[in-house]
Amino acid sequence: MGTSLSDIIKAENISLEELASKRIAIDAYNTLYQFLSSIRQPDGTPLKDKKGRVTSHLSGLFYRSLNLLEKGIFPIYVFDGTPPTLKSEEIERRKEIRESAREEWKKAKEEGRIEDARKAAQASSRLTSDMVEESKNLVTSLGIPAIQAPSEGEALAAQMTRSGDVWASASQDYDSLLYGCPQTVRNLSISGRRRISRTKSYKTISPEVIDLELNLRLLEITREELVDIAILVGTDYNDRVPGVGPKTALKLIKKHGSIDIIDAEGIKEIDFPYEEIRNIFLNPPKTDYDEPKWTEPDYERIKEILCTRHDFSENRVNSSLERLKEAQQELLDAASQSSLTDFF
């Protein structure tokens, strides 16, 4: 779910060309759920191999990663670890939503309501441990670093950005800002369009970058106050305070300074452990990780994962890998190096 702060946060459009040569830490779970939700047949059925195993996530991950590399962008996928205890209620809520959506999907398909079926199917997406493991295998086969976070992946991506190991974190959520990520990229997509909910139409989208310090200055608040605003609006660890959206939360925090005062004076009814939630964002566990290194892809392993195990078209995969080789060669020629590893 993440926190919705779009009403108060300013983003600047940026082209993929402007991201060339930059290292981007990508929220892997967020990205995989996008693929599971969007890469489906008209009635909502996900892509599957001959054994009935879902492959939407692998298709999205392969072609998205290839396109980013072609553009000269160097992705790192950061995977979630054990979630904070406070997230257990949200995880259970999401499970119930998925189960309810799956039942609605079946019913809509039986009744021939194709658009309703697709919408319900998107909400029923489920990411299994096997899917996560094979996603890591595919990523590393492409020569892309896959880093395991101890807890929330966005927290580690923010840490990597602050340390200068990457230029920005990429996620559709705004939680990266709460974790103190200096720069967050949204809409890191090659397609340039996104389907409008409940319609067959699409809207044009482009990548955008959010500068944390710039937004704090424009809003005239601190990061700690931004976290309190997010908590009032609702996070993965608490429901929103009734009647409070981003603009109202901003006014409340700018007037009173913190949730502590709002709670103590009974201005709004707050019945969740906001101090603990605040601490999750302001003091996430620090992680020791090896410096990210990109390597030359293992083409045979890629084909084994996609074609041998999951029945992807070998011709299409081979064609895509040829594009990747050409893109690598262009990078190497530009850098006058002897191998992709040397370039990094």
C-alpha cells in the first residue's frame, strides 16, 4: 500500500536518457507486484507456462531490465526481508483482499464481465517465495546485482542512495522519502503509458524524480514532520486518521509541530503506536552490504530459466539477448574497456 502523499509532494519529469549511466536501486517487491498485476490476458489470467506456473513476473522483470540496460541505466534490485512486527496486520489485510478479489475474479469470468474480471484479477496478485527466488536468479543471470534487505527493501535502498552507491531509489510508493532517500524515481517504465482504471484507455506517463530536500524546503517542514504527516495519512503500519488527507495533515503538523501534541491535546483521535511507527522510518536497521557490481550476463542460464523451465519463446529471448549484447558493446566502446566488468 505505502503512503499516499501525491497531493503535497512535487516531482520533476525526467527522461530515460537523462538517467543514462546512473545506478538506480529498485524496490524489487514493488516492481514484481506491478508485473503480476498488469501483465495479464484480457480476462485477468496471468501469463503461465505449460505446467500452469505464473510467469508474468519473469516476463516483466526480463524485458524491463533489458530495456533499462539498453538505455544505459544500471539497476540494482533490492528485496524485502522480514517485515516489522507492526506490519503483520497490514499483511493479513492484504491477504484477505487478495482472497476476496480471487473469488470476484472467478465469478466475473463465469458471468462474462471481462473488464470486472481483469480488475479483480489485478487485486488478487500473489507473490510466492518461489517467485522471489527465481526472480533473484534471473536478475543475477542478467549480471544485475540483487541485494537482500534485512527488513524493508525501501529502507535499504534509501541507505544506498544516501551513501552514494546509487543515484536514486525507484519505487511507486512514497515511503522512500520517509526513510530519508535523497532522490526517488517513480514511473521507471519504458512503455510510456499506463492503463486508466475501469477503462480501456491509457494515459501517458514519464519517469519523474522527487528531491527530498527540495520538497522539505517547499513545504517548510523537516523530515521528522513529513513522517508524522505520513502517519496521519496512513502507512503500512496504521490506518489513516479519519478525515485527514495529505493537505489536512500538513496543516495540522505545521500548526502543532508533531503528532505528540495532536494526540496529547485530543485534536484528533489517535489509537495506534505512532512513536513505534515513527521509529521504523527514522531509525531502520543499517545493513552491511558488498559494493554493487554488475557482471556480464550468463546467456545460457537466462535461456535455461526462461525457455527450458518456463516455455518462453526461444526465438524471442534470443532476439532480446542480441539487443542486450549490442547495448553492452556500445557501452564498452564508449568506455574503451575490454569487458563489461572492467567498465564498472
